[in-house]
Amino acid sequence: MKSRTASWYGPGFWRNDTACGKRLRRKTIGVAHKRLPCGTKVVFSKGGRWLRTKVIDRGPFTNDATWDLTKAAAKKLDFETTDEIRFNVDETTKR
């Protein structure tokens, strides 16, 4: 797995539509990436926890991060700050 910087987002954006057409809510699990197509599947690993999710938004636009997890996704990984995270992109889902 590769490692890159990730951050998380949510409270100020809840009830807004994501760039991929999904309504962002407190329980929405997903990730933002600047270039990967909407729907691309990604697996994340942090501190012994794993999460499989999809790209649902564009970003991140802060902290020089590569990934921006929704708050619900970050919570599943017990991820609370901007930090390094391990990931693997499912190349078969890229359009």
C-alpha cells in the first residue's frame, strides 16, 4: 500500500451536494480526491483499521493532502487529524 497525507471534512459541508452528486450527511462515508473519477473504489488503512469506500467528491484543498475523508469515514479509521494514511486504489474501477 502507498502512503500519503489525508485530512477529513464534514460539519461545514453537511447538506451540500458533493462534486459527484451525492448529498453529504453526517453518516456519509466517502473520500474526496482531486483527479480520480467519481465512484473509484479505494481501500484505506490506519492504525490496524481498514475502510473500503468510493471517491464521492473533489478535494482536498488544504494542508497539501492527497485525500480528504468524510468525517464518518475518518471516524471508522479513528482518524482525527491531518496525517499519513495508507491506501490502495482499485484500478479496475477507474473510468
